[in-house]
Amino acid sequence: LTRHTHNYALYPYRKFLHYVPRVVNVVSLAEAVPAPGSNVTLPLDVRTIASRCSGAFYAPSRFAAVQLAFSQPRSRILIFHTGHLVGTGTTGPAAARAAIVRAQRQLAVEAGIHLSIQSFQIKNQVGAVSLRASLNCDAFAASHSADAHYDRASFVGLAWRPPRESICCGALAMPLAAANFHLTLYPRCSQKSTRLAREICQARSPSASCSTASRAWFLNSSAS
């Protein structure tokens, strides 16, 4: 990117460049089916995957998916018994696709489960920016009750969806001496993303899930 912007005079704007959001998380969804002739059928045996794949984490009492973690690209892949692969933690669409391919290869080499990726979609992208300002989350949520939600008992951040905008913003209070906060930007979820969120929430046990009020607000705002 630098070679394309070296002719632009960015020095006068150096004091404002911290307002430019950076992508910090990309959520992707891949739908996989058993490869022809592999003798693999759906639903997938997640216990076998967890026992054979190195670095796998599986806690069925808390979450129904097997988690595979990678350092390059930095990501975490959730493998569901339905054949859905959910990628999180990457910082770009290309890295998200590479993480899915790494999980596909690890399943084939270590677990003997050969899958064919039928579709790949970017479900959500999260950007973060520091505004270097203070914010009263309680007062903001009270004055924007129609499109903001803040529940300090379940999460330290405030969620706000600006009217007539295609993003959802979240102000995260930081435990610093200077009362700075970070603003996180989420593209508004589609109906498919809402179904994906429900599937992930249902896979969690009640003790590990978020509060009912927070989950209801998120699902309702995503569907609208």
C-alpha cells in the first residue's frame, strides 16, 4: 500500500491519522461437504477431529464446535458437525480464506477427513479506532434509547447503531487513567448472519452465554 500512497501529502494530516479505522477481525463462513470417494459422511465426528488434530480445543459442555487455532494467519476456526466452518480473528478477507484452507488441509492430513469447500462468505468485518475522548456510556444510552444499548453487567462496551447507516458502532471503555475509549465499527448483519449468530449462541451453554437482554437486542437489531 505504501508504494501507492507515497505521492500523497499525508504529513499535514498526521495528527488525525489515528481516526482512520483499522480492520481487527473478519468473520467468515465456509460450507463444506465430504469429498467424493472419501467415505466421510455428515454429521462430522467432532470428537474424532478433536482427538486427532494438533492444537484442537473441544469442550462439549460449553461449546458444540471444535476450535482450531493458527498463528499464520492468526485465526481461530470453529468446526461444526454440520460441516460449517466459521473463521474468526483474521485481519482481511485473504487471510480469512487462507485460514479456512489451512483448517481444510489439517483435517485431511491429521484426521483423515477430506472436505470440499462449496461456498465461502465474509459475514462480518470489525474495525477499531481510538477517538482519544471520554464518553458517558450510561448517559449516551439513555439519550439514544431507540438505537443504543448498554448493559455493564454483561459487557463493558456500549453498542450503537446510527440511524440510516449500514454499520453498528460500539464504544469500549478502556481502563486507563485518561478516560479514552475505542470505537468499534461493525457492518450491519444480514439475515444469514443473524441465523449464524443464533447457531453459535445455541451451541453455548447458558452459563457461558451473554445476558438475555443483550442477545435479544443484538438479534433484533441485526434482523432489522
